[in-house]
Amino acid sequence: MPELTPGPAPEQTEAVLLERALAYQKAGHTPLAAQLCREILARNPERPEALLMLGLILGRTDDPAAGAALLARYLALYPDDPIATCQLGLLRQRQGQDRVALGLLERALALKPDLAPALHGLGVTLHALGRLDEAAAALERALAQEPRDAAARNNLGDLRRSQGRLDDALTAFDQALALAPDLAIAHCNRGIVLAELRRHDEAIPAFERALALDPGLERAHFELAEALEARFRPAEAHHHRVAAVSRHPLVHVPCAGAQPAARILVLCSAGRGDVSVKFLLDRARFDKTLLFLLLPEDAPPDYARQIAPLPPVDILFNAIADADRGAPYLAEAAALCARQGRPVLNPPASIAATRRDRTASQLDLIAGLVVPPTRRVTRAALAARAADTMPLAGPLLVRPVGSHGGEGLERIEQPAVLAPYLERTRFDDFYLTDFCDFRSADGYYRKYRFVFVDRVAFPYHLAISKQWRVHYWRADMDEAPWMKQEEERFLANPDATFGGARRAAIEAIGRRLDLDYGGLDCGILPDGDIVLFEANANILVHLNDPPDAFPYKHRYVPRIFDAMADLVLRRVRAAG
């Protein structure tokens, strides 16, 4: 082992310097190894061993672009090196260049078909590109070569989750953790699946374990916040959201295509209820930068430096969509939009009017539409009503302000049940909504979702359940084949159910909302009128459903993403 002195004597040859660099690298002294490689390359810019070693060192740090450039120079000299080709493919994958990565990894496997890291990387890349069955085959081949590769088992679990095979995903994560008990991302991913199974009391410790191992794991902070919300612990949830975004409030998601059609700045909050843009703003077409706004009391001292300067953009998308949770962020979002001087989709000023207790007045007098009255009340007012012995005029729905996905939503028929309800929640404000029975003649409840893109309605999903509390994750659409068949008919031809006066009502809602992106959930009453559940910008769209289980969704839902892409490009062209 050489002494830890970075400066070599002038008479030392490249071979001696290279030998020292290798010794430093093997001993874990990578900065010294990198310094010697740079000295070698200063003498001889094409020394292949130095190009390869420094490229690999930089690729494992926060400078993958520099590492990739050096590996590309090495491969210009030795194009048939499968290891270097694989490593360059993995670096391109880290940079978000999935299609470039795919070509390099396939090239590496053509040179060496059993190269496990290339098989592993190929599986991850194919997963990112949505080619799930091929991704599974690649990961299984990688594990056949390296059965004790905990990272590959973790990524197989992540893939099984995308395929909707949650039990298989849990098995893969458990196998990964048996091999590597301190693999933080596997604990996090295991928690995500447990949360999707609504097993929040098990998910929370999984996220906490991940963060004990890696306090900077942002995904674990985000997911733990969601699980805490589900258990009515909003203050703790907010703490973890802030922790997730305060280290990297500016996140660049590069375009996966050859050239971005537009550069989009997405305004987000550290609150809850932002629009998910993963699918909505197609990564294959657009370059996205996510800017997370923080309140003054939450921002770290260097927050202003972290977000300045902002990159050049063509258009902004305001993803802050919850009129309650997002309210503290909207003024700063509006000011930032004004400073940018570029087109804005869903201007922040358009969000406040979508509060639940304002919807009835906003959508008043639309023929064929029933909007049940909603009132916002304090915890104290709800507690006082709980003590009142006067019967309710009719069933009420109660939910915490800012809650989503049916969390904390209950039907109240007697004031006495409000007291135990309040004991289970820690929120200060609630919405009360008159309940309208929308059960169909066959005894099932149906909830329809439409998405508006530039005020044009697109059908997104239909959830069918025997329970009045209908959310897509609660509805067992596999209970009988007719359920999926009915949903497919709705997506293929919504006018069969929402034609004529109902179509006119849906279109009127889109015009009154006046959002570039938004949507609604609704049902149909026994008399044929539409009953509205919500209408706002906080509408989730995704394509996570497995293609083999929901092939029709993969035919019809992309129309929404295409419409959004067309809207972005039209607004950019109009702005010049």
C-alpha cells in the first residue's frame, strides 16, 4: 500500500502512477485514485486504463455526466468491452436517458449474454419504459446469475408492484432484506406495498426503519407522510413532507426522448393534494423541473440559494391543486408565475374557487346536476353538535378538511356517533355534506370519473362497489367480469351513459371550473340526475394498472396524456 500522498514524483511513469491509482482504489481511497488518474490523463489524454478508472469513479459519485463522458472516450478506443458498455448504460439510466441506456445495455449483453449487471440494468430500464413483462424476464435472468443480489430482488419487487402483484412484491422485498437487512430502499418499498394494501400500521415502521438507515431517503419521507395522514397524524405528516423536499427543492426530470418538445416548470408544495404529473406530463415528450415551494417557517437557511437560478422554461404548470392544503402556497406560486413571464397552466388564482364548500354556488343552476350542500365546520362546532340530542335532518358525510381518498370519510346518521369520530381524528376543521343515496337499481354504487383537459371532458374510470364509500382502490373490480366490461364500455363510449342532458351537464361543469386541467367524480341518482361528489384540479390520473388485467385502460387513458401534450404545445406556440 503506497503512502497517502497525492503528488507523484516527476520521474514516475504512467504505469507506476496507474499502479498507485489502482492500489488507492482497492483501499477505498477513491479521491486519491481519481487525482492520479487526472494526472495520467493530463500527460496522455487517451490512456485507456485511466479513462476507465476515472469514468467508473465519477459515475459512482454525484457527477454521472463526467463519468459517462470518460467512459464514452474509453469505448471509442475499445468498443467491444462489455463491462464498460454496461457501466455507460447504467450511467445513462441514472441520467434519465432510458432509451440510450437500453441500447447500451443490449449491446453489452450481445457481447456477454450472461453479464448480470447488464441484465439487472436492462430490467430496471425496461420497467421505466413500461415494458413490464420483458423487464421481469431480464431481472429473473439477472437473479439466475446472481441469486444473492439484494438490489436486483428489490427491483424485482418494485416491478411486481407495477404489475399489480402485491403479494409477490412483498415476497421479493422480504427476500432482499433477508440478504441485506440494512437495504433502506427495500424497507421503503416494502412500506409502499403495505400502504397500498391499506396496512398503514405495518407500513409506518417500515418507513421509519428505512429512514433510520438513510435519513436522506426522500421517497421514504414522502410515503411515511402519506401513511401518517391515513392514521390521522397530520402534524407528523407535514414534518416528513418538509424533510423530503427541503434538501432538494428543485428536481430535474429529463426528457426520455431524443429532444424535448417543451421545457415545463412544475410548481409543487410541501403540502398535500398536488397533481401528480408522472403520467400527465409525458416524460417521453417533455423536460420537467419540479420546484417545491416551502413556507418561510419550513424553509432551510439556504433555500433561496437552492432554487436560484431557475432553469429556462417554455411553460409553467401549477400542480398545487388542493384549495385547502395548498392555500398557504398559492400567493407565492402566483408571484413566481408573474416573474417568469411564461404561459401558465392552472394559474394559482383559479384554485381557491374549487373548495368543497364553494362548489355548490360555483355550479349552481346546471340542469340535471345535483350538488349536495357542503359546510365547513370547526372541531369545536362538531363537538357541540355531538352533544346535541336533536336528530339530524338526514344522513351527513363528514370528512377532515384536506383529506383525500376517503380517509376519515364517514356517514353520520345520529349526532352521538360524532364524539367517537372526533376521538379518532386529530384535525381541526371538517366538511359536512348532505348524503344522497346514489345506489343503482341492481344494488351497486357507481362512481364515474371524468378528467378535463382545456375544459374538454375525457372518461377516466368507473368504480363499482356494494358499499356507498366508493373509491377505486376500495372497489374490487375483479369481483365479476361484468364490472370491468362495464368500465370498458364507459371508457369507449361515455355517451352511452352520459349522453344528451348528462353530457350537457358535464360540459357545463368543465366551463364553470375553467381549469386547464381538472376533473370530477360523480354518480347517477335513481331519478337520472347526476350527483356531484367533487370537482377540482386535484384529480389523480395514472396508468399503473397492469396491462394484462386492464388492457382497455391502456387503450383509452393515453388519450388524456395526448390531449395534455397538445395543450402544452399549443400554449407554447401561442406565446411565441
